Amino acid sequence: RLIKVHTLKDSRVRKKTNKKMEKIEHKMVAVNGLNMHIAELGQGPTILFIHGFPELWYSWRHQMVYLAERGYRAVAPDLRGYGDTTGAPLNDPSKFSIFHIVGDVVALLEAIAPNEDKVFVVAHDWGAFIAWHLCLFRPDKVKALVNLSVHYHPRSSNMNPVEGLKALYGEDYYICRFQAQGDIEAEFAPIGAKSVLKKMLTYRDPAPFYFPKGKGLEAIADAPIALSTWLSEEELDYYANKFEQTGFTGALNYYRALSISSELTAPWTGAEVKVPTKFIVGEFDLVYHMRGAKEYIHNGGFKKYVPLLEEVVVLEGAAHFVNQERPHEISKHIYDFIQKF
């Protein structure tokens, strides 16, 4: 079903969130060989928020405030290789496999919620990929899942995912361009983190995302000002300052470990994700427009692999970074779903 736009309400939500964010606590937790930074707000049942690319805990600021006010404890980490989390070997992409990252999440849950058998999980983009695998490997840890943007994609037993994307979209497709260590970092360096992030975070074209070699970000049109009003200069600066400090290598290593993750997950070929789930995607999300995605999501394929999928919501007029673009609606969707459990 398509959900209509509530832009005015969302702009008021953003103003309120900024005042209430001062109450968010920041901690460092020793997790799986890392020193992991977490943001935390509220008391009650734990909701773990998992961010995507190129994001941070900060992308959940609106949802953290909303759900903390309604009796939940919101916890959002900076993932391995991101933000203020330290200790990941950035020069070794193999240490960013799905097993390493899910291992980080399980260890984090042991550290922050030792008395809760299960927690709620809310995730977006790469975070959604991680959350699907958390539920695949350790369904005993998750009470219910709300995933945004990236649907569960069953492992292909005969195709390396990067080679598959190259065959579909060519070598300039962003995931293919991200593979060579140091290559895209060298293109980003003269442009600067702020310009890179602004282009990516405000990207609204449902067509495939390309980085033609040598042209870098110039190949991507600027988002119309009216369409990127959800990201203020101050908010963009928060991201930019963190990525200036860390660089992009940690974040890009998730893509560089895709092939090894695919090899290692062979035992789960054909396995189902058996956790109660709600899935939300923007009408203009480029993942939703990937070849075959809509048919898979709406015609039974998705439900086959996620049998406890209770609801699929398509947000009309929204693009990829839907939790920030439409904060109030996403927060309400999360709350409406998890309060059933």
C-alpha cells in the first residue's frame, strides 16, 4: 500500500528532535575486539537501531526520541569501521564479513541487554542486510524486526553477488566501483567528505547509481533543493565531520566483503528468516527499483523467504533515506508494529 506524504508534520518533528537530542547519552562498549560507540535514550524494552551506508547512529536521531518518549530504550551504535567506533582493521576487508558484523551485534546485545532474551531490531540499508542475517543466524535474539529499504534477498548458489551486479549493470555500477581498495577513496579525497555525503544522502533517482571512472560525483545530478530539505546544513556537518576523521574505507569494506560473505553463507542457502517482520520502502528508493525487486516483494517471493512478514509499506514520494526524510511516519510505523509484542 502507498502511504501519503506528511511533509509539514515532519518538519516540525525535526525541530523538536534537535532540542531533545541533548538528552541522548553516549558510551563506549567493548564488543568483539572493538571499542564500540553507542547512543542511548529512554528506559524500557530495548530497540536496537542499525544504520546503513554512508550513515552513523545519528541517522536514527528522530526515531530514538520518538520511541524513548513512548516507553522504550533506544540504542544505536556506530558500526564497525564507522564514526567513533574504533578497533576494526580497515586494511583488511575480509574482517568486514557478515559474520564479523553480526558477531558485533550479538556481542553488543550481550553487553547492553544481558537481562533481555530478545530485543526489537530496526534497521536501514546495510543495517537491514545485517538485521536479516542476525535473524537468520540468531532468531532467538530478536522479538520483532522493522527493516527499511533493503528487502531480504535469498543467497544465490551459483552466482557471486558482485559478478552478478556487474553482469546486470556494468563496471561503473557503484557496488562494482567500490570493490578495489583505495580506488574510490582516491576519487573522493579531492571532493571532500561533505560534498560526497551531500550527493549520496540527497540522491533521489530510482535509476541505478553509477560512478563512471574519472568522473566521480560530477556524473550525479544535484538534488533539487526542495527535495533535500530534510537534511539541514548542521545535520550534514555532523556526518561530514565524522567521515573527515575516519575516511570512507571502513564503510566501503562492507561492499568489499560481499563476495566472501556470500561464500561463507552457503550453509544457509534456501533458509528462511523466521522473525515477525514489517518492511518499509520509499516509492523512489533505488533498491526498490532494482531489476525484479518489486515483483519479488509483492508477488510472494519475499513472503516465501520471510514467512512471518506481516506488512509491506511503500511510502509515496519518499526515496532511499526514508527514516530521515520522513521521520514522523517511520517512527509511527515502528511504534505501531512493535507495540503488538
